[in-house]
Amino acid sequence: MTDAASLSPSVHTTDEAAVRLKKRRSAETRLKAYGMIAIGLAALALVALLWNIVARTMNAATEHYIAIEAQIEEGEDDFLKVVKKSARAGFPYVSGRSGKRELYGLFSDGAADDMRRARDAGTLETGDAVPMRFLMSDTADLYMRGEFGSLENQESAGTLAIEEGGKAFTLRTDTGAFTDALGRAKAGLAVEADSLRRQAARQSAGITAQEARIDSVTGLEREDMLVQIEGFKAARDRLDGQASALDALVTGDGDTLLELSDRMASFFVEANGGILKLTEVSADIARAVPLVPMNDTDAAANGAWSLRILDRPEIGRPVKDRQVAILETLQRDGRIEEVANWKFFSLSDSTQPEIAGIKGALIGSMWTMLVTFCLAFPIGVMAAIYLEEFAPRNRFTDFIEVNINNLAAVPSIVFGLLGLAVFLNFFGTPRSSPLAGGLVLALMTLPTVIIAARAAIRAVPPSIRWAAMGIGASKTQTVFHHVLPLAMPGILTGTIIGMAQALGETAPLLMIGMVAFITAVPEGITDSATVLPVQVFNWANASERAFDMRTAAAIAVLLAFLVVMNAIAIILRKRFERRW
Amino acid sequence: MKSRNILAIAALTALAATTASARDEIRIVGSSTVFPFSTAVAEQFGKKTDFETPVVESTGSGGGLKLFCAGVGAEHPDIANASRRIKLKEFNLCQDNGVTDIIEVKIGFDGIVIGNAVDAPAFDLTREDVYKALAKEVSQYGRTGPNKFKTWDEVNPSLPAQPIEVLGPPPTSGTRDAFEELAIQEGAKEAGLDKKAIKKVVVRDDGAYIESGENDNLIVSKLEADPAKLGVFGFSFLDQNADRIKGSKVDGVEPTFDNIASGDYPVSRSLWFYVKKAHIGVIPGIEEYMAEFVDDDAIGEDGYAVEKGLIPLEDDERETFIAAIEEQASMTGDEDLH
């Protein structure tokens, strides 16, 4: 001892010791830094995920309505017809088959559903001019959110003279007000010409490449190659011709009228209360067709008209120019209302995004989770109690224990297959029902519950058991009066982990038919139903773009469901918790 | 007390399990391609009539027909959607399991598009190019070997010099089956392979064809992010995302609504549904559902299913199927099934 005591100062005060100490300390600092980086990255990922979901969910939080007057006759039954009739009456200037189709395309079938519901509730007014809100269609709604770009506003420069000529109008300025529009249209053409020329260049490259090879091949291959080269030459000449034709348009001077197509940006002139769409444009003169009629054809003074540009070509967006013009007019007149989308919680699945809701899936998830909990929790806890408190230690119980641990690692789809074979085919449980889903998910959750419950029961100090037995309690009384209540917090935590996992599963449900389109809200555990993650999956698969934000909203609801479930578990745990 | 309640609920659930009730809603299974059209019809049917809205499951054509042919009775589906005609094997399975009377209805077409990002170079492919770029083994002029093409300009010198990277659906998808059959195997035919060899042509698995899941939306967003890749997806996704992606020409024909409807665009397939005649009159509403599906409102020129991207039948062909539905004419087995 004395030796060691006398040695130690010299060992710990040498230079080597100082170096060692420094090394150890810096290793510790590094470890701490790694930990902080790891946590930082995880937090960042979480924030990014939540931000992404919340930002997209915000879009689904509101919906747009068009306020016009409805024409509803007493005893009317076909409300889709009412919507169309009211639309025609509200926009009498829209004519022609395609024009009317585009007009109807602004309104959702949901508007008819609203009327039907109002009629059923006895609150539907009838008459020739009932002021009413009509739900907007999904694409129009997306336009209002700027999904297809927004209208650029160019202030007027100079007076605009308007001449009527047949169906079209000729617009004249003397200040070159359309120069910018003309420039943009030409830039679009130049890009198209470039692309054509690049394609032509590729054909030329093909010709060169094949001509270099042609002497090395014989027979059929040579003949094919000659045909191919001819094909390349024809394609090159055709593409070059198209490109030159476009070039001629681009280099044309500012006074020639350039014809606009649906592959270029759309140009609108707003004047005298109407909206015109340009069909031909030069620096000073443009030809245009009316989309929303003007009040008169008087010349519009400087500042009284404007040129508005939508950069995205008409061909590349589902909202057409006429629809844009009508929506802009409605917006100007304050007839578009944006209101909170409570419908999302009161409607079930639909193929139309604007009237698709989460209710069916939410209730379906609740029923499924109820069945899962009612089976997995008691069975899991009983099994844990038996294995921990009563079962003898022998090979057989060891075997069971190994199997339970293995079951926890089995892929969930396997439980789906099991469910299909056992519950559906053998027991005849109804397909797509929360009962079948709950049974399968309970099987999946059981191992997690058993393992957690066993750990919790084992953690109860043996002194509690001895004390209970010491005052004469039977084994059963000891377990149920003393051990189980004390183990409950841990058991609940394990159960919630298992349930949370089950809540997010779709794979096992695929097999038993819960991945389906179901509009009815389930009223019991044997009705057909779907669940939240399936709803997310189905909407993510749909081609309509408006389902994008609803997918995010459904994920938000799923997360909220999870938080509520966890909160319940935490409250219960706090109530049961004992410290010793 | 508490645990006793839980036990009681558990017992009740067990009891409910034994009482499988007869259904009052139609059950439809099958193709994920027909799914959006079938659900749209189901929804309208539910709104227009007093019947329950049918339950539609997306199981894939093969999986759906297997369920459909499993037997007659409330536990089996009433209708199967398919993105191809029923196979002889499946028809025989149906017969063996007592599903003897089947009504066959063709509803329209679907185009399979090979596309890329809107700013990426335009592709003008032939089916032979597709075969050479994507088949596992390529035969040419009697020489057969594993596919060594790495870039598009090696396949055809007039194509852009970028690596062959095609995002597409996995083998479980009907779209993949149809793509293999209509684009790659047809291309093999053009390249001069004989019938037996054509059947053996499969998609290459060395990374040039990238399996990207059944979700076409995912393929669309990946294409938008990476202009160097091509993708394979259904026409309705091109229709909805025309501002982000564009379709390549195949054999000189652009994938547009009109070209697919007229049959000019070569990579298109027909869509069908099959009805179990034994269930008509037992499960309420089947006749009305069939009528709704072939109605003008659904698959007419301006029909709601057509707005979802279905390419409709010509009017006279539709008339024949409307007549078949009214007569409830079942398949005879003499159809030209494969």
C-alpha cells in the first residue's frame, strides 16, 4: 500500500501521463460531439418531416367555394343538373360544347351532394335565384392555390383601341405595349426550334456513325442499315425544315402578327370589365377572342387596362384559359370564398379529391384497434403472468420463450397470410372487416406485449411477493393484488409500442381485403372498413394531383391518432406508477 | 372487475367471428389499372341508386381473377377487373370451381407511356429500340448474347447519348406484364425473333431497368427530379402531370388520347371486367352496376371515367357489350383465350 501510494504521484505526474490524460479527455469530447451530431441529425430529420407534412396539410385545411345563384325547382331530385343549370345561368356568355364543358369543370360534384344533404335536412331553399355556395372542383382549387403558376400583371402602357371584327377583336396601341408578350412568345418558339435542331443533330450523328460502320457488315444487316440511314436522313430533313419554319417566325419583325399556340404562354388582356385572350400578337397590334365579355368596346385609357400573362402553356395544365379567365373574374368580384375544410372529417373516401374525407378510415382504425387491444392485451398479459409466475422452468417453457421472441421478428405480411388462411378461409370471418384486421394485428402485437409484460413483472421486487405471501395471500392473490398493479406501467408501455406498430400496418391487411375503396362508415366490427395507413396508401397512389395534400392531411391525422393513444397510455401509467 | 370487462369484450368478439353474415354490398377485386375507373363507377352508383356503394379492392389482375374463380357464394367476390383478357387457364379454373357462367365486358383501353421530364431531350423510340435497350438477352442477325448496351445511342445512333436508365413497375404489376408483352416482345418480333424465342424475352436485371414500386406518382416525381431517366407508367399519370413529364413517341406515334383510342399508339391494352352470373339476383345491384359502367355518363365521350384517363371504346363496340349485359350472355369458352 505504501509502495503504491508513494509510486502513484510520480506515475500520474509524468509527461507521458499528461499526454495519456489529454488523449482520454479528447476521446470523451469526441464521443460527446458524435452524440450531439447524431441527436442533431435526428432532430433535423424530424423537423423536416413534420414541416413537410404540416406545410402540405395546410393546403388541405381550406377549400374554395364559388358564390352564385342557384335555380332549384320544388321537388328537384337531380342536383347535378341543378349545378349545371345554375352555372349556365351564372355565366350566360359561355357558349359552345367545349366552353360549357370547361365551365362545368369548375364545379365539383360535391356541390350537388351539399344540396342533397340540405334537402334531406329540410334546409334547402327553392327558387329561381337562391344565393348559394358551390364547391369548386379539385383542379380549379389547385389553380387558386397557385399550383399551375399565377397570372403576372403588366400595367398598361398607352391607350388601347378596340375594334370589333366578327367574333374576334383587334387591339391596337401605339406604344408597343405587346412587345414583351411578342418577345416571350418568340423565346418559346426559339426553345422549340432549338430542341428540334438538337433532334436533327442526333439524326446526323446517327448517319455518321452508321456510315462509318456500313462497310464492316454484310448481308441482311447491311440492308437494314441502309434503310435505317435513309430513315435518319428523312427525319433530319423533316426536323430541320420544322426548325427553319420556326426560325422564320422568330426573326420576323415586330409588325408581323405572330400566331400563338397552346404550347406557348397564355396572354390575356383585361379591359372594360372583360377578359380577352390573345390569339395573334405583334408589337402594337394583337388579335384576341373574348373569354369574359367586355361591357363596351370603347378605347381603354392608359391605366384602365392590363396585360396578364400565365407562363405555363395551356397544354401543360388541367385548368384551361377560359377557366382561368372565369376564376379571375370571380376573384375580382369577391365571389370566391375560402373556408375551413371540416368536410375532411365528416366525409369518407371518394374518387374525387375535393370531397374525399378521412371519417371512414378513422372509424375503421378505431374499431380495428379496439379489437386488437381487447385480444392482445388480456391474452398477452395472461401469458406473461403464467410464464413468469407459475410455469416451471423446463425445456418446454424454454422452447415457448424462444418462439415468442422469434415471433416478434416475423415480417408482418406473414401474419396477413396466416389471417387469410385461418380467420377468413377457416373461420369465415367477413373479408375487409375490422374484426379480421384486428385479429391479424393482435397476433402481430402479441409477442411484443408478452415480452414487455414479462420484463415488467420481473422488475417487481421479490420483497413485494414475500410480504404478500407472508401475510397469507395465495399465489393468485399475490399476483393480481400486488404484482400486476405494480407491473402495469411497464406493461402499458409495451402494449402501446405494439399498438402503435399495428396502427401503421398495411401489409398484413392487404391479404384480408382491407386495402380497398370503401365509402361506407363501418358501424361495427363486422362491416367492411379500411384503416388510416391504407387511406394514405390509396391516396398516394391516385393520379389526381389534389390527392397530394390530402395524403399529407391523412398522415397528420394518423400522427394525431398515435399521439392520442400514447397520451392515454402515459396518463394511465402515471396513475399506476409506484416508486420504492 | 376491470379485467373481467375486458374478458367479456374479448368473448363477444370471438362470438361475432362465428357469425359471418350475408352481404348486401357488391364486392369487386382485380387490376390496379382498372381500380380508379371502377371506384369512380362504384361511387356514382352508390350515389345514384339506393344500393350500398360496392367495395373495390386493388389486387392486380391475376390475383383478382384467382379470388373471383375460387367459387360461388357470398364469401367470394362478384366482379373481377382485369387489365387483360381472362386467360384460358383462369377460365378453366373458374369452370372447375363451379363458376360456370361469366359475363365478359370490355370497357376501354389504357396506354402505357415511356416518358421523361418535360425539359429532358425528346425520345423517338421504336419498339425494336425498347427491346434492344431493355431485354435481358438481345438477338440480332443470328447473334444472341446478354444485353451489353449501356447508352441509348448505342441502341440507336439517333437517340440521345445518355445511359439507359428506365424506372418501371415490378413484376407483380399488370403494367409491367403488358409493357413486357406489348413493347419488348413486340420489339423482338420486329427484330426478327421467332415465336418461341419471343416468349422467352424478359426485362434485363442488371440495373438498366429500375424497379420503382407500383406507385406511378413516385415514378413521376423521380423523373421530374432526374431528367436523365426514362419511366414507364399509365397514360392517366401523363394526363394529370403534363406540366412535369412528357411521353416519348413510340414507332413515330405520340401517346395522346386520340392516338390511343384509335389504336395508332402501339403500346396500349384493353381493360375488362368479369361478372359472376350466379350472384345476380343474390347480391343486390349487380345488374345496375354493370349498366352504370357502360353508361354514357361513365365511359361515353365526356364520361367521368374518361375524365379519369380511361380511353373509351368506339360507340359500336360499346353497343355490343351493352347488348351483352342486357341479355346477360355468358362466355361460352369458344372465345379466343390464351
